[in-house]
Amino acid sequence: NATCYGGSTGTLVANPGGGTVPYQFLWNDFSTDPVRAGISAGHYVVLLTDSNNCHVYDSIDITQPTDISITGLVNNATCFNAPTGGINISVTGGTPNYSYFWTNGATTEDLSGIVAGVYTVTVFDANTCQKTASYTVGQPTQIYLTTLEDKPTCHGAANGNISVVATQGVTPYSYSWNTTPVQTTATASDISAGAYTVVVTDHNGCTASITDSLVAPTAVDVTTQAFGTKCFNTATGYVIATATGGHAPYLYQLNGSTQDSSVFHGLLPGHYIVLVTDENGCQGTSSFDITQPSQMTVHLSATEQIILTGMKTELIANATSTQPIIGYIWNPDSLMDYSLCTDAHNCSTPYAAPRTSTVFTVTVMNSDSCTVSDTITIYVTNT
């Protein structure tokens, strides 16, 4: 009989007897050989004819095993490129026992822990008859992640957001951010500048991760250049503020006044703080001092404060100033005698010749146009 289904390994031998030799053989497949080798399963009939033309028939069946049958159950990989797939096969037919040869080198009946792909198994029975079957192990699509970000509005602010968009894999998804505390939604909110990683897990437990970084604006930095007052306790100081960082344009605020300009005029001596706000509402400050010179002084005296009618007295103005004194203004000027001075406009010791008791005033001016005044009364008597 044939050893394999569909194989041509069967053998027939016609054994004649009686009649008159020689014999002639004729098979129903037109063969004339008494010995048949390499034939397949089937019903065979032979006609035996002797030399006297006498005939006799005989028939026989060549059998074969049933065909080897392979059925398989495929377990797809649960995650993309993960070794979680498997193939379970069942073999019938042929002649047990069976041996197995897979294209990945395995010799077991079943495969487990395999990645997606095409796997072919060849099964041999006890007669080395073989059957081949191929199976495809599938897998979900790879989880694909993208991010969208909202940067913090200010340096050091914790108002940024990162959103992750997951596609493919098997929905629904769960999320885990490396924030403190851990955030578990698709958006990590109220976060400051830095690098953040989210791990996304799909319905099959497959994971993917992505890292994104938030970059905050640079801090609003403010520097100031202050200019002190020229005169003591006058509102002539000013400051120039320079802002960098953040997002221009800037607003400048000082003493409750807000303006686009970075220069503030009319400042009294003192300590100040300028506040700068950028277009995102981010702020920076700088402190400065408006300085002032020492206070000018003048002391007005006279060689004689009480004089007789017709006499004159010398007025003496003793003035101090950090800047050069450029002039003395006397009042009433009509009663002044500048004959002892080379410059009537810069005379600190003029004569006064009042006819009646008079209040004299001197105003001293320095090179910065700062002034200081003092008075003295010269009394006039007839005796």
C-alpha cells in the first residue's frame, strides 16, 4: 500500500499459476508488467492470458493513509512588536507520531511568545509524509503620540499646559505624567517650565511615551539710571528705566503713574521702585535713589545794624554751596552801593545806605541755578 496520501509508493505483484506459460499481463491502466512498483492508491485489475489464449481476471485495492490535516488557532500579539502572540495547531491524518519544523526554528507543536509575522510549519508523520501550513500572527497598530503645548506666560510661572494626542493602538487610553502630583488626564496643566514625560497605556496594556519641554520667557529684568536733583529738595530728578526679557512692549509704573515711556521726570529726592509690566502681565522691578546736593546756606549780617541817618553800613552775605556761586541779588537794589565790588552782580559785601529802617534781602545763586535767601533789618535813627 501507499505510505503517504497521494503518494506513489504502492507495490503490486501478479503471481500466475496453471495454464500454459508463458503468460501475458494487462492491467486496467494498460501496464503489462507483472510487478508494479511506485503506484498510487486505487483499484487495480489485471488480465492474465496464457499461451493458449486462456484468460483469467483478478483485482486488488492499493490503499493509502488519510491526508495529514493541520488546523491552527492564531493568537495575535497584544501590542505592537511585542512577543505575546501564539499559534496552536492540531494534526490529524497520516500515520502518527508527528514531528514539527517551524520556519523560526522551533520544533514544538505550538508556538508561544512570538512577535507578529508569518510562520510556516511542516509536519512529518511516522512515514515521513509531510504537510505544510502557514499562519499570520497579527498585531495592533503602534500607539502614535503627538503633543500640543501652551508655554508659561511668565518666567517662573506655573500656568503652562501640555496635551498629548494618542492615535492607533486600542482605545481607550490612560495617562500618567511625571508631574508632582501625578496627573492622569490627556493634559498636564498648571505646570512650570521643564521637561515632562507622559506614559500612555491602551486597552491592551500596551504603552508608549513621549517627552516634551516647556520653555518660559526670560524674566523681565529692569535696570535704572538715576539722575539726582540739582538743587536741594527740588523735583528736578529723573530716571531712565531699561527693560529686557519677557515680551515687549512694556508699561512703566512709578508713584502710581503708568506710562509707555521709560523716563520719569520731576522726581524729588528719595528712594523709589519702578515696576515694569510686559504684554503678558509679567513684571519686574528695580529700586533707585534720587540724590540731592547739600542744602545751600546764606547768613546775612552787617557791620552796623543800627546807623544814623545819612550813614551807610556794609552788608556781608556768607554763603555755602557745593557748586560755584555765580551771583548775589540784593533787594532793594536802589539802596545798594557796589563800589567795593568788582562785579555788581557777584558782590557779597555791598554797602547799604537806607534813609529809614529797611529790610534787606540777598538771594544767592549757584551754577546750577539753585538759590537761597536771607534777610536783615537795618535800623536808621536820628540820634
